[in-house]
Amino acid sequence: MTDLHAIRDGLVVTAFWEAKPAEVDEVAGILRKFLPQAQREAGVKAFQIHQSLTEPQKFFFYEVFRDETAFAEHQQTEHFKTLIAGQALPKLAKRERTQHRFV
């Protein structure tokens, strides 16, 4: 379990994805492969991906990185480039990302 005090100084990134209707199962499968790899990155303090129960084409990401550099490094990993940029993104109808700080 993540200690909320340990992640307090991190950079929080949220993402909302909506898969194309015919791609929902494929996107979910890609994310199941991607998630454990992202969680093991040195600069990742917390990383979770959720799929909506009522709208299964919608996915919510909650990510906490050590800092902006760790977030940039995350996007340069082989698993991000291959699974996310290469495979998942073309299957999406919509993608939004925002960055946050703890209050």
C-alpha cells in the first residue's frame, strides 16, 4: 500500500483515456502489460490505472512521480514507447492529461 506521506512531494499526473469502441479489450490488455513495468520505474512513487465499471471504454490513470525529471524519463522508457505510444494511443478516441501538486 502506498504511504500518502511518502508521495506528498511528488508530481501527480492524471490521464483520462477513451478507447475506440472496437478497441476496448485490446487497450485493456496493453495496459495490463504496461502497468507492472511502469510501477517498477525508479522515479515512480505510485501508479494505478482504472477502468470504468459503467463505461468500460474509459480509463483513468493516477500517477505520482518523484519530480518532473522522473515523469520525462517515464515517457522515454522502452515500455512506454512500445506499449503506449506505439500500440495503445492509435486505439484511442480521446486522451487528456493534467499535472498536479499536493495542496
